[in-house]
Amino acid sequence: MKKILQLSVWIFFLPMILLAKETDSPAEGTYKLVIEGFDWGPAVNKIILSLDQPVEEVKASDFEVFVTRTSKEGEIPAAQTSGKRTVVYAYPSDENGNRVSEGNHATLVLAVSPVNPLGSPIQYMRVNNRGSNIWIDYGVTVVDSKSGKTWNQELGRIRPIVDDFELKGQFTHGNVTLPFAYFTPEKATSKAPLIIWLHGGGEGGNDPTIALMGNKAFNYASPEIQTLFGQGAYVLVPQSPTFWMQAGDGMTRGQTNDIYNEALFALFQDFVAKNPNVDPTRIYVGGCSNGGYMSLKLILEHPDYFAAGYISALAYSNNYISDAQIQKIKNVPIWFVHSKDDNTTKPDETVVPLFDRLKKAGAKNVHFSYYDHVTDITGFYGGQDFRYNGHWSWIYSHANVARTDLDGSPVMLDGRPVTIMEWMAAQKKKK
């Protein structure tokens, strides 16, 4: 009787055990997307396929990848809504895309390019009467041309470095609520610097991953840059619900006050107070375009708070900066980055006269990397022959390749040439 009872219990629980085993393994036909950030923005550059049995070899030529790009927020140009992606390499992997000798997953490496929008999971469009980058619906169907198997169900997404950020920060000051993301250096055992990045006009909203990935801002948390700051640095990336240059009525370039700078500075103070390992003598603020405006605005308002500024594509008009303000900030270390063919934040109206005035006022630690054009710094897409929009000079800051001053000479520190991040890591405010 006891054996019969045990058998009955086994039969009763057998379906649950089998279901649990099936659930532990990824369902056939599922995949994960790997979204990496590039100089021009994010792109889906890998797809991790779940397999029904382990493999030791995977051939790129066996797979075809078809994508669709749609959005409920607006219409995407027809030529950018669907098409076929190119698989350049494939290998057996684990569920996170790490190569293994034998694995239950196959990772497909896809070709990406700044001129092929089919790789992008974001789209710039008008949302709530303003231009903005937003995440779109990015559908994938992968076909094994030999077996006929298909994968068309997304399991999740992997975003290298971005996933190391805390992404759901929120701070309210008065009637302004600012989302923000932040990175905490794991190896820091003593006081660590704070790098603040303020996004451009196209990255506003309520999802800081757009502020991190709309361009390559997350790269300040990369090992290559973190190592320049000793044991690492905190990285704080606030997001404007609209755009940093929003005034009470329309947009400001410095002629009137914006609606965000007070709340934003209060966020900085709150973040430092809640993270006592931040070194208050090494707080750096920078941004591009709209964020460049706001970076300078905060330096003008609080010149004694920041150890340095790093500003790309400055959108603050020189005409609205007084001589008294120049005197207030002339001792703040600042590194400007701009391109001569920037038709959005025209250098002759912004950074060129401002830099000249600072130097004439006696500023000794102000630098200006001034490029003819913004070009492909990787060499993959044409190098110097490939030109991005002239407004995108932040590429040189994010990649830490800005290294020259206005006259073309290298910026020197302690007798050696340095990049913008090497220079910044050395700046420290007097207590």
C-alpha cells in the first residue's frame, strides 16, 4: 500500500517536475538583443539565440535576420521600418553572449553603421510637440536557412555598461521632478570624484537610458575612463523632462532664466549628501548643446562648487554673458569642444568669443579643442573622409580623444600631453 501511495504521489507531481525542467531552459524560438552604444547612438549589434541542444560550431552564413521598426508615438519613414540585417560572424555562447566551446546558445554578430538606421532601436521624432529620441518597437525574426527553424520571441535585452547604472533615480524640487541615472565605482575604498553629464536637446523625457545612449554618454563609466580617476568615479546623468534650455516662455540661450537650473543644482547637492564617498573637491560638470548651456549656466551661478567643466557644442550665447560673469568664472578649469561647421550652436556666436574673453581676462586653465569637422574616429566608416553632423562634437569628449588646444598644440599637464579626461581627472578644487 505504501509503494502504491508513493507511486501515486510521483505520478501526480511528474507533470510539474517536467514543466519545471522545461521552464529552466530557454524556450525554442526565443532570443535576446544586445544593444551597444556607438559614436552615433545605440545599435542592435548582437542577437543571442536559444537552442534546443548544445552546439560546438555556428556558421554565420546559415542565418538570415529580418527586422521591423515601428512606434505608437509617431510614424517612421517607410525606408527605415523593415529590412534585412547582415550577419558578419557567429559563435556558440552562453545566455549572455559570452563565447564558449560548447553552448546552448548561438550569438550572431551583426553589421552596424551610422548610415543604416535598421540597426537602431531608437528614433528621433516629434513627441509632445518637441523633437526627441525615443525607444521604438524593434522586432526580430531569425531564420536558420538549413533547418528552417525560426526565432521571433524576445526574452530580454543586454546593454553593456548601461546595465551597470542605477536607472530609476528621481528627485523632486519644488514643482520640478528630474529622473536620473547614476553609476557607483565598485573599487573605490576612499573618496571618489563625481562626473556629471547633461544631455542634449534630443534626450529629454522620463527614461534616463535615452540620456545615456542617445549618444555615448555612458562611456564615462567604461573601464578605460574609470581607470583614469584612480579607484574610479561616480557618474551622474540627470534627465530634463523637456529640454534644459526651456524658459518660462519658449527657449533661452542665456537672455532669460531657464526653469530647471535650481532643481538640477539641488539634485547635485542631494546626491553628494546621500553618497558620502563623493569627493566634494572633485565634482565635474559637462554636457553637450542644451547640456552645454546648462553646464555653463551652473558654473556661472556656482563657480566655487565645481572642480572643472567639460562642454561640447555650447549653446549659451556669448552676448548674454557679462564681463562681471567672465571675472567670476575665469579661474574655473574648463575644456570646450566644438566644430567649425556646427550650424546648430554656431561657434562664432557661442564658444569662440567666450573663450577669447576668458583668455583675455587671465584664465590660465581653459582649453578649446576646435575641429574643422566631426569625423569617424574609429576608421571603420571612412575615417577623416566620413563626416557626421557638425553639431556632434561631443563624440570627441565621450571617446576621450580630444587632446589639442585652439592653436592645434597638445594640452600639456606636468610636462606631458593629455586627453580631456586625463586633464579632468587631475583637477581638484581648493577646500
